Amino acid sequence: MSTALLTDHYELTMLRAALRSGAADRRVVFEVFTRSLPPGRRFGVFAGTGRLLDALADFRFGPPELAALRAADVIDEATAQWLADYHFGGDIHGFAEGEPFFAETPVLAVEGTFAETVLLETLVLAILNHDSAIAAAGARMVGAAGDRPCLEMGSRRTHEAAAVAAARAAYLVGFAATSNLEAARTYEVPSVGTSAHAFTLVHPSEAEAFAAQVAALGVGTTLLVDTYDVPAGVAAAVATAGTELGAVRIDSGDLGRVAGAVRAQLDGLGATRTRIIATGDLDEHAIARLGDAPVDGYGVGTSLVTGAGAPTAGFVYKLVEVDGEPVAKRSVGKSTRGGRKRVVRRHDLNGRAVADVIFPSPPGSPSAPDRLSGPSGPGVDPAGSGDALPASPRPPDPARDRDLLRPLVKAGEPVGGLTGPAGTRRAREHHRLALAALPPTAREVGYGPPCLPVVHAEGRP
């Protein structure tokens, strides 16, 4: 299925006019960045690369798409002929999927002709804004949960296609599993699922419902014990499955208090290894409050798939270079920095990130060297001096700095290993390592400033 019409009318308007004016063939660079993080957030998480590359491969204008555009008078015949042969042939550099990011920092650079790059704005932003919002929220939840697993179960609270994307984004920032079977099939995210209150209600009694579930799924299943009365439900669950019952789930009430009572009851019944799963409108703050409760895992739905109050990453797609010369907006409150950039994450002696430094890149150069990681991967070589960041940033040092803009597409061909299940696993591992290199304050979920400063260097590296 073509993704070419997952776009806005004005992109075709600009293309039509640029073909007439001669601007269509000018070499340009667009950058993607956000002007601010949501209030109190310590970092964002760049996500959606794998889905974007898949969508870009299908960004073609075939006869059905061209017929629809002609019928609506969106394009003329000259534009239709140009679109019929469209294939993005430029370069894209971007943060690795799963990388933490900060405000005013370019996370993606798209280079090519004006005509071929201007068409991609909506596709790029739609995918990256959604997936990065989910990933940022999910990373905070995983951080609040510590070593307790988080399970994604938000499919019923969002658009059906968004549910698959949300499950993928949650998994790459550390969620253990999803309830969404399409995400399990497409991206090999582990899936989980037991039963809802409806299953208990459809049986004559809670005990009979539990018996049916155990008969079908075995004693390792998870039984929902709060349909009627929690203590009675726990007693019935252990009586049915025995002391080797896998888990019980509680979905209502004061979860911390209820979990404490359930733990005591399970232990008293001999079910000392039966786990307790908490669900019910959880977010990162609720998870943090349950830190001292005897909860063994969390199921998160609505808050995750809506970005925990920040449903978009706020990315914009702005032109910064034309034919090798910097260009910039001067609009009040929406100004931009002209010229392509090089983004470097600086680390101390212990491999701890201390700042992101943005250097202007020489005109016509790629946004970053064509290497996929620093000497020690997403961490960094601990051979640096450990000095604090100087007031005037020194040039990048390969021994202690890491370039963040990496090649994703070269001459129209995507870099291998970034899509599908393999790309999702790669992003998950990258996020784990990159997050571990941030200051410890990054994992705090309370209101606070970004955990790293962003420094704009005046001179080129």
C-alpha cells in the first residue's frame, strides 16, 4: 500500500509551484527538532526510525494516487509526470532509534532536492512525533518501575494502527511485553494476556471462572481477583490453582494498600511465589508511588499510548540550508538556526554524559561522520580526561565524544538492520546503553530540568 497520500495538501502545492519556478532542483537540507521538552521532562527519546524507513520505501505515486490528485485538482499534468517517477534519492542522517534527545537539537537531517525533500515533511513528523512521545513516556515508566516489568496494554485506548506503533515504541524503551498481537507478529514483541472482568461475570461464580481458566492455561496463569471482593478472590484463586499459581491481578482500589493485603494473604496460604500484577490507570507517578508496595509488575494502558500527557514530541521540519548556504526563519517565537549541524554527546572520565554540543558543519558536508557508534558503542570510551565542559567547547574527540547524527539513508538506499524485528531489538539495546550513560537524575520522574545542557558552539569542529 502506498504511503504517498499520508501527507498534507500544501506539500503538493509547494511542489507544483517549485517545478514552475525552478526551485525544485535546488539542493537543500531540512532538520527535525523540537523547541522544548514537555514541562518537567528530563529527556525525550527518539523513536520511529524503523517505521519511517518502511514508510519511505512505500512513498510512491502510482496510478490510483495520481488519479485522485488530478480529480481533486491538487496537481497539474507536469506535476503528475514528475510524481510518477518519484523516488527519494537523497541522504538522511538521524539519531539512533532509542537515543535520548533534548530541545533545540536536530535529531534528523534530510538532504536532497527541494522537490524530493519537501514532500516528506508530514510523513516524517507524523511517525516521529507519535513514536517519540510514546517512547519518552514509556522510558519514564520503566525508570519508575526499576527492576519490575512493565506490560503495555493500551490498544483499546487509541487508534488501531497507533496501538501497534505504541507497542513497538514501548518495547524499545524497556517494556517487557504487549497485549497487542499485531505488534507481536510484525515486530516480535513478546505478547501477554489473561482475562477481563467479563470472563468472571459470564460464569456462575468466580470459582468456576478460575477453574475454567486454569484448566485451559495451567496453574502458571494470572487470575483477576477484584471482580467482587479481593480477599475472597485470592482465596478462590489459590483454592483453584494451588500454591503454584503464577500471579494474581488487581485493577482497582488503593493499589498499594490492596497489594500489601494480598501479599500477606498469599503468603499465609502458602502461595509465596505467586506474583502480584497491578493495573488500572497507571502512569509513571502512580508506579513511583507503588515503589514500596509488594507489586511484581505493572500493566499500563491509557497513559502510555497518550504520551502521559504529552501526546506529541513537538518535532518540526525546517529548512536550514539551500545550495550550501545557511537559511533561517526570524519569526517571533519560531526562529531557527541556519546551516546543517553536527551533534556531539560529550562524556566524562567515567563514561557519564555531561552535555550535547552542536557544531555548525561546513557547507556541503554530511551531518556526521559515517560511523554507527563511538569506540565503546553508545556508552563511550572511558579514556577521557573527566574535565568539566569548558565555556568554549573544544573540538570533538573520538576517544570521549559520540556523534549522534548517523547515516540512515544514503543516496536513497536505507542503511541495513534498522527495520523490522531486528531493528526494534537493536533500538531497544541502544536505548538501554544510551540511557545508562546519562546522569542518574535522568531516571527521576518528578518535575525537573533536562538532565543534560545543550551547548551551541560558534566555530566549526
